[in-house]
Amino acid sequence: MKPFVRILLGVLVFLGVAMGGALAWAWSEDRPVEGSVSKSFKIPSGESLSVTAQRLADEHFIRNALLFRWFYRLWEGDGSFPSGTFSVPGGMTLREAAVYFRHAQPLQIRVTIPEGWTATKVARLLEEKQVVLAKDFMDVVTHPEILGGLGDGLDTLEGRLFPDTYLFPVGTPPVEVARTLVQTFADRTSVWNSQFSRQEMARRIVLASIVEREYRSPEEAPLIASVFANRLEKGIALGSCATIEYILTEILGRPHPKRIFFVHTQIPSAYNTYLNRGLPPGPIANPGMTALKAAFEPAQTNYLYFVVSDETKGTHTFSANWSQHEKARESYLATFVSKG
């Protein structure tokens, strides 16, 4: 046998033995860490696989960071790694840990935002659900430019925090929570973007926020919107009790009133639609689709007034003139007094 052949065979044998030894070592290391327990583990966005693997080893989820990276790349291919907060099981082998992180989904918090809530109420809910701190969320709401294009030209995100059910990964930054709500609003209202100017879109959103706080029966939302649209066209003050409630609770920080009295309608404020004609300077709540559709597509009526007809059902009587309105109001008051 020629010398170079013997050398080549020797090298191959050595490599085979070394590889076999390495594999044997790897398999011997592929066992759970003694005493490892399930707990949460946060992986920041953009953190490298090597850093994550070492932290997993340091926190006793895995035995060997190097082997974990090898197993992970073996199954994942490009070595990309998820981010977020995960509930990582204890007692996993290296291979099991690699498979787990290949398919793992971050922990998420389910939040349902009701229609008609103000930004401050939304912020408190998000804090109660442990999504973000209320103060941090309101910092974004009052600085909409943080959202870039979604916040351009806005003074506040009030009115654009779309009411819906959301799943937020644990640890989502406040700006991303706000972006999700505002982007959902933008998606749901995009159908009207081509029909209205940016300024008119803003006006309709303010109108929708008032309609949202005034209607209880969805069928009446377009009628209520028509009343306000007609009053705006004729230069008549809107006279919305919802705007007075906003002044009392959001601006003055008082408890929600059981009823609105005359003295309340005399509070000096740009949001007082009894003292000022036209729309208030901004939305008074975050409207849902019923109110938005009503504001963008109000019913075609000659109504200028409405008054509650049945508090239990939340229905109203609509009138085209003051005389009709007074009769409807007296009828309601008579019913109210008789019940009392």
C-alpha cells in the first residue's frame, strides 16, 4: 500500500473516531438539567441565538449552550429565533428545547375594549390586564407623532383606538399597543378615505364619537347622526348631553352624573355643544363600527331633535321641529313621573 493511501486511511479513521466521540458526547449531554422547573423567559427582539442560548443555560433550562445552538440550527435551518415572553417547560433535553423554541408562541394577553370608551378608560383597562402601564399608554395617546404616519397631523389618538378584542404578547411596548389599535381603526375606516378629505374624515370621526355616546339601539344610530348632521348644516348647536358628560368626567375629573341638569350645560368649555355651535375640537370617545357607519352615512331625514321615549329599550322619539319635540318630551316626562 502506498504511503499516501495509508495516510489518507489514517486520517479518515481518526476523523471517524473523533466524530463518533463528538456525537457520543453530544448525546450524553442531551439530557435535562437536574432540578429545572417551568418558568417564564423573555427574549428581546433582535437578540442573537448565541446570546439567547447562553442565557437559557445560565438560567438552567438547558445543559449546554453550544449544543443547543447546534440542535436548533439542525432543525431550524437559518438559525432565526423567536422573540417575546415564553412559558418554558422545565426538564427538557437539548433536542426537546430546540423543538420547543421552533414552534413556541409568546405568552399573550386577551383584552376586549368596549365601544365608546375614552382613552383614559382604555389605558386603565390595559394596566388592569397587565399589558402596559396606563401612564405609558397615555404618553403615546397624547403624543401621536410617535406613531409616524398613523399619527401625523393629530393632537391625540382619542377617537382612533378601535374597540375590539386583541391579543397582545406579554411585554409589548406601549407604542406598539397603540399602533395596533390605531392601525385597526385605519383599516376599518379605509373604505371612506377615498370619499372624504382628510379634514372631513376628522370631522366625521368626532361626530361618530358623539353618536357612539348617544345611541343605545343600533337601528337608531343613523337617525341620531342625521339629527346632528342637520343641525350642523343649519348652524344650530348640537346640544349633546354626551359632550357634557365628557367635560364632567374627562376634563373636570368628576364622577359620571346620573342626569344632566341645566347648570351642567352652562360649564364653559370648547367641548360644550350647548354653548358652542359646531363640533367640539376633538372626539369624546372611541367609536365602534355602528357609530362610524352612522356618521359617515347618516340617514336622510329632516329631524332636528330627539328625546328618550323608553329608557329600558334605549329608544328615542325624533322630531323635525320644536313643537313636535316639546310634545315628545312632555310625553316622556309624564311617563317618567307616573313611574316614579
